[in-house]
Amino acid sequence: MSKALLDIQPVERTETLGKKVRDELRAAIMAGRFQPGEKLTIRAVASALNVSLTPAREALYNLAAEGALEMRVNGSVYVPTLTSQRIDELTKIRKSLEGLAAREAALKIGDDGIQEARAINDTLLAADAKKDYPSLFGLNWKFHFLIYQAADMPQLLRMIEGCWLMTGSYLNTIYPDFGRRSTGINNHKRIIAALEARDPDELSDAVCQDIAFSAQVLMDVIERDHGCG
């Protein structure tokens, strides 16, 4: 069984199981818990989340229909792999969507939200110092989506989630190289400063800079690995 599946909490039977399983898997993919190209079987998902095969199958097939997972001819489901061309496209889309969310969030986020963003980033820095990259992936996701949720634009949020679903697994590939660079940390500091100033343009630009930097690191990794092949 995938190590990432072992970290997902079994679901409680308080709502439609298929939706609950899908939401758990969506969060895990966006937080970078899976490897690019990793196979996800219905049986393994069902076992990890303590559900029957039916809701596990429903969740995997729904995520494949969304484009978050890839379904191959034989019905097997995999975490997507990316090309440089697709990363370039997704980066442009993310900058448009997340830049808009940042502008809206700067005007709407409350003091408690800013304090929470600062606390999450402090915990992220501690995880980075310990080289606890699995925790760092989840904290990075929480940091960004705290801001995007503050925009209070549900449809926009779903579109942003769709992009993160396609790129989340690649967090595994850019560390530890990404962690050795200070640019990502400085980008987060700039984001927090823009939140505190409630400056829509500065926050949007800081978020877009963060997206562009991580995309470039990812491009470098993919081109390096392709060259090695």
C-alpha cells in the first residue's frame, strides 16, 4: 500500500462516503502526498480510509473525470505526470486565478486570518529547518488556501483547487533542492507583509512571484530528469 495512503485518516460515516473519500483524496493530492505517476488502486484506497470498494471506486473515478487523476485504457488510475508544456500552461492559469483570489483576500481577510497565516508560516519554517518535507507540503497548502478562502469566491476556489490537483504531487520532486533556496521563504514573508498592509496589488504580485518561482524549479527538475533519461 502507498505510504501516503497510510497517513490519510479513516473517514467518519456522517455524509455520502463517496464524497468524503473524494475530498480526503483531493486534499492529499493537493498537499503533495503522492508521487507523480503513482498508481492508486480501489482496494488500497478502500482499506486506507476504512470504507467499502464502492465509495473508493466512486471517488477515484470522479477525480479522474475532473482531471485530477489519470485513468488508463485498462481502468487503472494514476497520479498525473506533467510535461514542461503543461506546467507552463498551468502556471499562467494559476497566476491569473490565484492573483485574483489574493486581491480579493487582501480586502476581506480579518485580523484572525492574518494571525493564522503567520502562525502556519512559522510552523512551516520549523518543518523546513528540520527537513520535515511531508509536513511542509501540507503546511504550504494550508497557508495558500487560507488566503484563497478569505477571498470568499467559491467558484474561483474550486478552479484553483483544480490546478493544485494537477501539480501537487510534484512537490515531492522539487525537494530537497527547493528547500535549499531562500527565495521561497522570502516569498512567503512578502505575502504576509502584503496581508498585514492589506495591499491587493502587492499581495497579488507576491503570490504570482511565488507561483513563478516554484514553477521554474519544477521545470528545471523535469528537464533534468528528462535529460538523464
